[in-house]
Amino acid sequence: MAALGTQTKVTKVVAKMAGCSWFLVLGSVFLCNLFKTLLPSIFSFLSKVLQKDAEHERHMRAEIQEMKKEHNSVSMMDEFARYARLERKINKMTDKLKTHVKSRTAQQAKMKWVVNIIFYILQAALMISLIWKYYADPVTVIPNKWISPLEWLVAFPSGVAGGVGITCWLVVCNKVVSIGLYSIS
Amino acid sequence: MESPDDTTQKTSEEKSGLSSAQRRAEIRRRKLLMNSEDRMKRIVGFTKSESENNGASSRVTEPRFHLDLDRIEPWSASSPRLSPFLPEAVGSSHPHSSVPERTGSPLGDCSKVLGGGVVEDVTPGVRQRPRGEAQLAAEDPSHSASPRGGLQKYLSRFDDAMKLRGQLANEKQAQDAASSDTEELDSFRLFRLVGSVLLAIFVRVFVCKYLSIFAPFLTLELAYMGLYKYFPKVEKKTHTTVLTAALLLSGIPAEVINRSMDTYRKMGDVFADLCVYFFTFILSHEVLLLVGSEETESL
């Protein structure tokens, strides 16, 4: 009797979980949109971790600042040679810094592009897998007359009378989650 | 001492001398203008016959691109480009005009230009203007400079394209900085969303057994259309996107684009309301089912 009761409970839980497919789709859409919102911070974290030239760049900037201070303190009339030498050094260092910054920016843009591509591929894979799983089954079922006269559109592609199809539910969840996340952020 | 008769005679001679000098200057200017038109034709590659046909037949004003999409006045009411000589031909009462006025001037016959018929050759060197061209000049003074107008049109389009490109680049930078592709949540929009949520819950609890859930939604949208005027209007900044730039450059007036974008925005608002309404309905339905099943289990 106890085993029978436990089995009944497990069956009920499984039935509930099967009936919560709408929640699974909603959760997936929410995670995707959340990840998309957090992409810029993820990207900045990755760039800090992967690009270790920031120290070198800071050192160059500090050096240029010091040379500029010295350059301002030197009189052009009295010590022209030293003035010109300093100016040449500053220009050389500035050009080096510019090249360095350019390459770093190009690397960052490339990294951003790669991260975006990976995200969109993962999102597309998730959506396709959800559609594949729930192609024939509706995510939830409600009485047919509640959603007339659009029951055929809401039920697409499952075709079950009164059912809510995966495409309709995906679109609705996407819109609601994006509005919600935008209002929160 | 000069007699009054002598002074009046002198002034009339001076006046006729002035007017003849002005006339000669006017003739020289027109010759120069004609030459410049020929030069433009050769540069642009228009043939004379094509330009005459275009000048005589086409009466549509050239479309002007409005980079400022907030401009409300219709594009057809754009100010025409006047050539410095045409207003004189229209018969203005400008005191220094070389074209004579209608009353009592030596060139009074020129007023017959606008009356219709062939222009009489009043002075040597003045170009005979055919009737159609004269009428067009009377109605649309910018039309007589059509070859130059064609080049100007090309140049203005090129300038507009460059400016739109700059605007697009700025908009893209601003969007990257802001990183938001949804519209702002103003008070009316927030009111709509909250109203949709509340109505969905109400419909699930009380109404759905009796009729379709979309009927109350439609009623709600109609109510929103009426309530819109009671909310403060928010100035929506028009973003220059690639699509709007392409539409502008293809000649579609900015007013039409603005109206289409406005309609599209309103449809988007209705769609968002529908999504929120349906989502809340399904969610409340599932919650009620869960609560109901738990109650039956506990019983």
C-alpha cells in the first residue's frame, strides 16, 4: 500500500512536470534574455582577463606624462637641444602608444564579435531544440472556446484544439521577458 | 539758370538712359546665364532636346529630402528656387527692374508675355519665350533652369546622402553607448501594461467561462485609444536608421515615413499589450490549476 502510494505520488509529480512545459520554455527564454543583457559585462570581464597588456600601456602613459612635465619645465630658448630631444622622445612614445591602443581595440572588437556570434548560435540552438521537442505537443491546454476565433493560430504547429503551440508561447514569452528586463534595468 | 522744362527734360532723358543701361545689363546677364546653362548641359551630358522636353512637360516640383524627420509641413509646399531674373519676367513692381511694368513704359509690350500667345520681339537680343515656358515661368519660376536644376538636384541628393550617412554613424554610436533597442516606458505605456495584466486576471477569474478572452482585450484597446489624450505626450525622438535613410534617398517624403513609423509604433504597442495579456492569462490559469490540484490532494 505504501509502495502504491509512493508510486502514485511519483506519477503525479511526473505528470506535473510534463504539464510544466510552459514553465520550461519561459525559463529558457528568460535565461537567454538575461544573458543577452549581461553580455557587455561578460565581455568586459573577458577582455580584462585575456588582455594582459594593460599594465604596459599604463606604464607608457605614465612615462609620457612625466616627459611632458619635464618638457614644459625646459626653456626652449636656453636649452633648445634638450627641448627638441624631449619632444622627439614624446612623439615617439605617443606613436608607440597609439599603435598599441589600436591593436588592443582591434582585438577587443574581434573578441566582442566572437562572443556575440557564440551567444547567438547557442540561443538559436536552444530555440530550435525547444521547437523540435514541442512541435507536436502543446505547452499547455485550455478550453477551446476561450481562445476563439484564434484557436488555430494559437495552437500552431501542434494542431491540438485549445492548445497553446510552442511558437506562440515563445513569441509571447520573448516579448514579456524583454519588457520585464528592460523595466528592471 | 535752368528752367523747370529743362530740368524735367533732363530727368526724363536720364531715366530713359538708366532704363536702357539697365536693359543692356539685363541682356548681358541673360546671355551669360544662357552660356552657363549650355556649359552645365555639356558637363552633365543633357542634350538640348531632352532638356527642353523636360522643361516643358514635367511640372512636378523636385522632391527635397528632409534630414529633420520632425518637419511637419508637406514636402510639396517646399519653397521653389528662384533665379534672379525670373521674378522680373513675372512682372514684379520692383523699381529697378529692367522688365517694364504694365502701365506707360517703353517696354510695356512685354506684359503680353504672360497673357498667352507668342512673345513679341520687343527689343533686339531678348530671347523669345514660347508660351508653355512662359506659363511655367509664371507658375513655377524655378522651372526655367532645369538643366542646372538637374545638377543641383544631383548635388543636393549627394549632400543629403553624406549627411544621412553621418547621422547613421552618430545614431549607431549612441545606440552602442545606450545599448537599448526597446522603446522608453512612459506613463501611458506603463498604464497600458498594468491594465492588461489586471484585465487578464479578472477575465480568468470571472469572464472566460462566458466568452472569448479576446473580446475584453479589444474593448480595453478601444478604451486606451480614448484615454490616450489624457496622458502627457512624450516627444519620441526619431531615429535615423538604415531603412529610413534608404527610404528618404529613394524619394519618399519624410512625412509619409513619419506617419508609417508612427503607425508601426502603435501596432507594436498593441502587440505588446496582447502578449502581456495572454501571458498573464495563461500564468494565472496555471497557478489556479496548481492551487486547485493541491487543494484536492490535501482533501
